[in-house]
Amino acid sequence: MKVLVTGAAGFIGFHVSKALAERGDIVVGLDNINDYYDINLKYARLHELGIHSEKIKEDQLTQSTRFTSLQFIKLDITFLEELNDLFAKEKFDQVIHLAAQAGVRYSIENPHAYVQSNLVGFVDILECCRHHKIEHLVYASSSSVYGNNKKVPFSEKDRVDYPVSLYAATKKSNELMAHTYSHLYQLPTTGLRFFTVYGPWGRPDMAPMLFANAIMKSKLIKVFNKGNLERDFTYINDIVNAVVKVADNIPQMEADQPFYRILNVGNSDPVKLHDFILKLEEAFVKKAILELVPMQPGDVKQTYASTKKMMNICDYRPETNLTLGIENFVNWFKNFYKC
């Protein structure tokens, strides 16, 4: 199978590209390597895939030195002509679309970045999938679409009409656009609502990395909503396992939602931020300095995934408990940042 993975220099995209290459799929990773966060981390991920920064050229495929079946191209998904040329040349079977402008709080300050990447870019991906007869489009949605949903655990059947951040609104828009293309053009699509992903090679703007960095440098950690937040922390290996299983399971024609599917991917076990920080303290053998602060705009109080649908369709069960996941994360963090 030949797969395009967008966002291949990103957290989830890197791990998915690696997993697919390891099992023998032909993989083309795509990323524009923007500077939303430290590009050195992105290049380090690519280096781990055997893609060396000095060999990367705009709009040209770079061969991995680690995986014979893996190539990488630096390309922005909003460049439709170049993207279409790539689809025409490479003749992909499937697309796993993980490229997006991420971050809830950043969307409040920089809305246009989200419109370009998450809306314009997503339409470009849909159009290329449509015209090049892609067998299955798997794309990243987010648990943020649930907003401040009071009913727990969050089910795919719950209404998601009230996003509390622009980021969430763009992810909900992706689901609506995908449904339209599935309906009009019989394009099989699966949207994955990811719940708070953590683990090695994580994004530095996310809580686990922010907390770890603060603990090691004896800096203050701001704990929002005075600590009364819960997140369904999900280890990266469980996320990757879900993505690969879903990609192999193509949605079929159904009466109510033809060729279209939305699935939660989470640990189904919410953890208080205080408890998460405590686990980090134990792994680092160092106390955190905490400041309890009010709720921030765009944040939600709790995330909690119902994964029954994923279990039924793909036999998905998260396997990594919080203690082991944090130990793995901290070991990587210490090694990568030499601390």
C-alpha cells in the first residue's frame, strides 16, 4: 500500500510514518516545517526517520537512509497546484492527513493561520483525494469539538455545535466538509477525534512538554482553572495503533452516513492535571513549582472519550497506563534535552 502522510515532521505524523514504514508500506511524508514551534525538533524527528535536513529541497522527494520505502517532501498543503502534481505523480492508495495548525490558545491570537491550514488546506486535500480516486482518507479531528460538553464520557453521537475556540471550529468544519465529499463523491473518510496525546517527541507547546521543561528548570507551572481540569491523556503508541488500524478498515456504504465515519481515539480514563504533574515529579524525582490560575479562554474543563465505537470497528484498546507512559516520556525528554 502506498500512503501519503501529511504533517510527517509533526508529533503524531512522525510516529505514524515510522510505524507504516516499519511494517513495509510505501510512505511519502509531507510537511511544510513551519515555525509554529522549534523547527529543530521537527528536523530531529525527520532525522530519526532517516531524512537529513541538508538533503531536503523544496517540492522534491528526499529518500530516507533508514527506510527504503520512505520518502519526504517539503510542501505546503495550501499550494494546490504542487499538491495535485504530487498526487498525480505518486498515485497514492490512501492519505493520512495529520497536517494542521494546532493549539487552542494560539488560535485566539492568530486566527488566519488556522483558516489557511485547517480550512483551505483541508479542502485542497479533499479535492486531490477526490480527483485521484484515493481509497481512504483518514484525517485528524480533535476532542476539542466537544466544547464544554457536560455529558461524559464523550460519545461520537453527542452534539458538537458549540466549539469554544477557533481551532475547535476548524476541526468541526473538517468533519462537515469530509461528510460532503463522502456523500457527493463516494470518498471514504474517517475523522479521528484525538484526546490529549502525549509521549516521546511531543509538541513543546502542549502541557506535558511545558510541565517537564518547567520541572527540570525549576520554573513556575501555571495550573489553569486552579487545578480543576481533567484530560484524557492518551499515549502516542496507542494513538498510532489506532490510526493504522483505522486506515486498514475502510468505511463502506451505509444508509445514514455513506462512506463516512467519526471515531474517538482516547484512553477513556480522565486524569486531573495535579495527578499528571505528580507522576512527572515522581519520574523526574523533583518537585514542581505550581501557581493556581483561573480558567483560560478556549479551554475546556474535562475531556473523556468513549471508545466503544473504535473497539467495535477496529478492536482498539489503549494499552499504556499513565505511569509507564510518563516514564517513557521522561526518559526520552532527559535524553533529547541532555538533562
